[in-house]
Amino acid sequence: METEARRRELYGLLGDLPERDRPISAHSVGEEEKEGYVLEKLVLDLNGIEDVPAYFARPKELQSRAPVILYNHAHGGEYDIGKDEFIASRKSLQDPPYAEALTAQGYCGLCIDVWNFGERRGRTESELFKEMLWHGQVLWGMMVYDNLRAVDYVCSRRDVDPERLGTLGMSLGSTMAWWTAALDTRIKVTVDICCLTDFQALIESRGLDGHGIYYYVPRLLKHFAAAQINALIAPRAHLSLAGNYDKLTPPAGLDRIDRELREVYAAHGASDRWNLLRYGTGHCETAAMRAEALGFLARFL
């Protein structure tokens, strides 16, 4: 089956979603000068169901359209953090926060609160999953939908270059990065940190409860393995950073994904655009990972 058909097949597994082309809008609720960048506080209408609070960071001395990174926050069971991770980091990430690190390199960045995080918190994850299930919706699908519409929004801005769009994140944010890039070819560079998970290896290692219920998509394994989703990103640039002691990414599964994606990228004549780097750590970003992530963005974006 050709790539676009597979992409449509993957999107079709995400439940009953709002119309993909419904109008979206943005409302500014404030602007603040930070160290080295300007932070815009936004409320986006992406899905027509509930507002999506967001942060947009831009370099202070921005002179022309800039490359932009769609930054995806983590989970960690800390529902109060959400998009604040972008500007304040968290214990599993290096300093400085990514808003500061990216704008220092000349990038703009957007980070939204995904369903049930940050300013959208207030329900348990299982409550939201169950409610959506009754309505034919999939929580992960609704999260991914918002992210795809966030791409639509950011590409509409006059201060960004829509031809130079990357996505980045750790943990939940890692999974969101590779799903979003698989479904949206406007994303030119993907960096995922500590959550490139092979589904079968996760089952075999009895690690399913390591992920929240948001992660699980009905019937997914009847259609896709993790490597097959990631293959939809090829031949675009993709860097994966993993910890050898991370229980969410069993080593045997990393081996499998790496082997399959090396073949896919080689077939595209783009072997230099896929790389999996592994470190002697668990579920956290190391200083070496941060350096590789920023270097990869600089190289391909």
C-alpha cells in the first residue's frame, strides 16, 4: 500500500475526530519578555470543543521569518505542568528550558497544553478516556488532532517559515513528535527523546502499565507496528534518543525499530537522515542528548 494510503489508514484509527479543515483561531492573552525571547500566551480554538492554551516563544531580535519547532510536553503523571515545561523545564530534562534553548538558536517555538494537562486539567485520565470512548473518540486521537491543528496554526503565522518546521519532545512528547511527523509531511525534522517504543517488545516485557491509558489506540496492532508508523516519516530527518535502562523503551524493541528504519531510509537513499542514539541512562534527557538534539535541528532545519 502506498504511503499516503497508509497515512490515511493510521489517521482513521484515531476515532471520531472533528473535521480536519474546520476553521481555527487564536486569541492573545498576554505577552512577556523573558531571558533572550518574547513569550506570547495564547488561547487557540483548534477543535471546537474546548479551548487550547498555548505558549509561543520568539527570539527578541527576530528580523525575518524564522524556523519553528512544535514542542511537545511530557506526561510524568504531573498534570499541572503541561506547557509550562516549555518555559520552566522539569526534573527529567536538562537546563535551560527548551523555550530558552531554541530561541537562543534562532528558532520560534509553540507548545500547547494537551488534553487534561496544564490549564486543561481537572479530570482524571481514566475519566476522560472513558467519556471519550462512549462518544466514539480515542483520547490519543484527540490529542494528536489538536497537535495537527497546532501545525496549521503555526504555519499561518507571518513570523515563521512554514518550510522549516520541526517537532521535538520527551516521553509523551516523544510519542507525539513521531506520530505527528508520520501524519503531517510539513514537518521536516523530528527529534524524539525517550519514548520510541516497540509495541510488541512492550508486551513481552510486561511494560504496558508504564504508559498511561491515553497511549492506547483500539485495533492499532492489527494495522501498525511502531516501526511502520515511523517509516511514514521517511525520508525526512528523524533523530531518536533513548536510555538503555528506560523500561518504557525495551532494548529489544529499539533494536527492531532501528534495524527496520535503517532499511527504510537506505531504500530512500537517505541513510544520513535516520539515527538512533542510546545512552546509559533511564527515562531522562542527558546533557549529551540535549547537544545531539540541538545539533540535529541545526543540521537539517
